[in-house]
Amino acid sequence: MSSATLEPRRWVAAFLGAASLTALAPARRDPLPSWNEGPAKKAIIEFVKATTDKTSPQFVPVPERIATFDQDGTLWVSHPMYTQVMFILERVPALVKAKPELAKVAPYSTVLEVLKGDRAAVAQLTEKDLLELLAATSTGMSVETFQAEVKKWIAEAKDPRWKRPYTELTYQPMQEVMKYFRDNGYKTYIVTGGGQDFVRVYSEQTYGIPPEQVVGSAGGTSYGYDNNGKPYLTKDPKLLLNDNNAGKPEGIHLMIGRRPYAAFGNSGGDRQMLEYTRAGSGARLAMLVLHDDANREYAYGPAQGLPDTKVGTFPQSLYDEATKDGWIVISMKKDWKRIFSFDK
Amino acid sequence: MSSATLEPRRWVAAFLGAASLTALAPARRDPLPSWNEGPAKKAIIEFVKATTDKTSPQFVPVPERIATFDQDGTLWVSHPMYTQVMFILERVPALVKAKPELAKVAPYSTVLEVLKGDRAAVAQLTEKDLLELLAATSTGMSVETFQAEVKKWIAEAKDPRWKRPYTELTYQPMQEVMKYFRDNGYKTYIVTGGGQDFVRVYSEQTYGIPPEQVVGSAGGTSYGYDNNGKPYLTKDPKLLLNDNNAGKPEGIHLMIGRRPYAAFGNSGGDRQMLEYTRAGSGARLAMLVLHDDANREYAYGPAQGLPDTKVGTFPQSLYDEATKDGWIVISMKKDWKRIFSFDK
């Protein structure tokens, strides 16, 4: 076969090499293969096209392309307990070993019961208890020590249901959304109620999001010197930013300084971030993941009659606000072809 | 002339077009044309080469390439008064117009005297006065209102000596350093004692640094709704981060979460940022601009016998620490061929 019999595109591809064939036909590949066709997938693709096509009235210049993603329940599994809460609980035995008198004092005694297998005892832990445990296990040490401990724990710890590292329990459809946004010039940020220092340890490897693009609840640090005069930062128990609810737009302003064009969440704690995003001019995308798939993951609301929960609550009022204000609710059951990268 | 008589490189360039000629010979261009040859220029170029050459033992992967720059006195003129202090003082008349009773109350009365021409009266303003004026002029309004006021002021205000907008009084040699770093895969950040919300308004246009890469002193904001239910953020008088001295490494950890490989400053307020930078492993560059050029800009220290100052003080102890610990002091007089882009 002579080159004259080839179509022009194929001829160019043959001349330049196989890589160029892909470059010439990027539109053919589905950017969201783990999504079923439907209103959610359609909304994402239409939003990206509208904001990146130079001829579109809703075009957004590259530097302004910011998309924010809640983490727990939006990017990875957060039931039956937040991963960071597991980290905190599992650090208690070492704490008790160093200070044996804590073994008989609540909330430490309660945590020891939970870790022995009495899962129901976790319900006894109040928010105040969790804050005390957070301060006891995650402050008063250098930033490097904390990072090393998180790194070690996250590499070894496993989710009890899937028997896999927590970092494998990210939602494949959301990984595709983040990559699709980045491939189209968006900077993707995590905006999480979880600890900023905690999430930053694994965000780059797990989500392709560098530490400087992780906004989370953050405590202060104190600069000081060790005995050799080498400076280091100590983690303080003082909370600077509670990155939940109104704290999310406040944290976005503090850490990014621009209003997002797209925001993704899954619970009442994301309400204000989505409102703030939608309040901007032009095309603004607000999406909420609804956990309505008890078989493949979990089902909880209490929106739409789903079981109630204390972890990542999606109240009916949030569902109603979404419907009224043009936000898109993602049904895990209907919209996601697969949940995890290891699903068939 | 036939193509056979051209050298191969020129032949390729002629074939591919002029743009490729530049691409083939980037090393020929001096990246720092406003710098005189000397130890400072040499240190910058050697650092960038050592950290970006893949065969170098000091190679730094692209995502970790972070360089931080103080603003006042490092990137632009800060004498006789910080630009943001001028902004604050010049907003007082509008404040007094709205509340006439303030005209006879210090520190407002003092500011009115200063603005009438009694420049010496500015010395009466204490740090507490300045914080009161900052709160009175820069909080209690929406983020958007503040941004619009800064944008308007910075476009109109002029420095009394050069009769030019403050944003033209950036140091051309430092603009070249920032561009050189960015061209070599570094993310450049401003880390300033100035207000984060203030600097972010003009940072992209003035320095090529986007708002999310400006770390500065920051107050809290409060999320709320207007009468139409539209959400907005109000600037609060509560200080979250005092980004000076120890606050600089603390702010870097909060906002970036990585230790810089290079840091530039000019005063005692930058000491801890430079210490923190140098405390990392591998090649770490710490540089200080010394204002020793009374003719072309200003001369102040009191390091090295230069006149003392309250604005951007460079104490002898900082000079000694720099010498002892391998930081590089940039002599404005000797190292900079020109100061401003408008210099001949």
C-alpha cells in the first residue's frame, strides 16, 4: 500500500508517529468512563466545555479556573467513621503507654474499649471528646514528626470492610472528574473539614493534588529552635480555621483568594461552599454526591428517606436547596458505573 | 545560497520557523540582564542550575520547587513609608467625612495633619494607632468592596519622589529573578508582612504572581447573606496571621505546606523565613537586599553603618547571621545595574 492511498489524517499520523494520532483526536475519548450517561455527567461535560471554549460567552480565563472538592464522602469513603478519626483513635494506645494513668480516664478509656472491638462505644464520644483526642494525638510535636506518623499509618491501616488501604477507597468517578478539570486548565483544590496537615501528607499521591492546594481545618504552629539551633515548627492546639460550613468559603478566601467556578460536596458542611460558588457570575457548577447505594458503598441521608447518620449528614433541606437553586445531585447508584478503581 | 551551505542548526531553524531558533538556544540569553556580574548574580544562577539539572546531586523535582519573596523593600520601594500605610492614611478623610466627630480624636486627627503636609507628624503614630487605623479603614466591609477600593487607589496613587504609581516602583532585578525561577519550574510566592487581601489585588499584574500564591498578614472573614439571600464575606478586625518574623515560616506552613528552596528578604522581619529555608536539606538559597544606594533609591540599615530606620530595619545582627550561615547579601549599589524598569 502506498502512502497515497491513506487518508490525510492517517498519513500525517504515520509520518509523525503514533503519539500524534491521539493528539489529533482527543475529543473521541470519553473523559468520564466510570459515569453512566445522565444529567450529572452531562452537566459536568457541558460546564467544562462552556468555560473553556474561547467562543463561549461563559469562557473563563485559565488563571481563574478553580474547582474545589470536599474530601470525606465526596472523594473517598467516610463511613462508618472518618479516616482521620480512625487515625486519632489508633494513636491512643501509644499515648496511654507513655502516660498509663490515662487508661482509666475518659475519653481515653472509651477509645480503648472501641479498639478492643466494642464499636458501639464510639457513640459515647462527643465532639468535645474528639477535639481533646485530636489535641492529645496531633499537636505538641514537630510538623515533621506528625507528617512521618501520618505517612506510616496511612500506608499500613486498612478499612475493615474492603480490607484495603484507605487511599484505595477513593471514588474512581471523582478521580476522573478532577483529572478532566485539570486537563482543561483548572486548578483542583481539596477543601475539607479534615485536618489540613493530615490530608496534605497523601493528597499528591492519592489525588494528584499538591499540598499547597489542600485547604482544611488548620491549627497554629510555633516557630522555635532545637538544642543545635536548628529551627522547627511545633503543632499547637490552637484552631485557626474550622473548615466546615461557613468556614469553607472563609477558608477558600484565606487560602485561595478566588471564588471557585465549580464545587463538589456531599453533606451539610458543604452547603456554604456551594452557595458561595454559585453566587459568582457566569457558569458555576455545584454538585452533591448522594450516598444511595447500600450495596456497593453505603446509603445515608436522611434526605430522600435514606437512613439518618451523624457522619456526613445530607439533610432534606440541603436536597431542597439544591433542587431550588440549580445544583446537581449525583446519585451514586444511578450515575456511577463503578465506585472504585478495583471494581470490575 | 542553497540550504546545503547552512549549518545544521540554522537549517533546522529555517525549516521549523524562527520561534524554534530561540527554543534551540535558550542558554545564550542572560536571564538577569539588570544584574552586574558578581557573587549575588553568580549564586542565583548556580542555585537554579544545581536544582534543575537532572544530573545534579542537588536536583529538586518540579512540584517541590518553591521560592518565596518578601514584598516591601525586597520587590518594591518601601520608603519613606510602606505603600499600604499610605493607603490606610489616605482613606481617613472619607472616614472622617462619614463620622465628623473623629476629626478631633487621635489617631485620626494626627493622620489629617500628616495628609495636610506635616510629614513629621507621622512619627507620632504608634503601632497600636496603625492597627486601629487598619481596622477602621480595612474591615467591616465586604471582601469585594475592599478589593474595589484597593484597585482604584493603587491605579491612581503616586509615590511623591518618582511621581509614578507604586506598582511601577518594583525592582527590575527582582522581577528578573522571579521570572528566571518560574522559567525553571519554580512556583514563586510572595510572603509579606503586608495585608494578604491588599497585595492580592495587584500581585498578578505587577509581579506575575496569582492571588493564591500571596501569603500575607490576614484577618478573618465572616460568611453571611444580604437582603436578597446572596452570600458574601465580611472582613473582620480579627487577626488570623501576623506574617512577620516567626509568622513567616508559620504562614508558609499554613498556606503552602512545603519548605521553600529559596527565600528573599531585606529586613529583620525576614530572618526566620530565611533560617527556615536554609534548615532544609540540599541546596537552599537565602538572600537579603541591602539598601545601600541613597542616590538611586534609599540607604538604610543600620547594618554596615548605614543610617538607622524604623521602616524595614536591617540590623547588624542579621548581617552577621547572614555572613555566618552562608546567606547572600545583595548590595543594591554594586549588584544592580539598574533599579527600575524605567531606568536607562
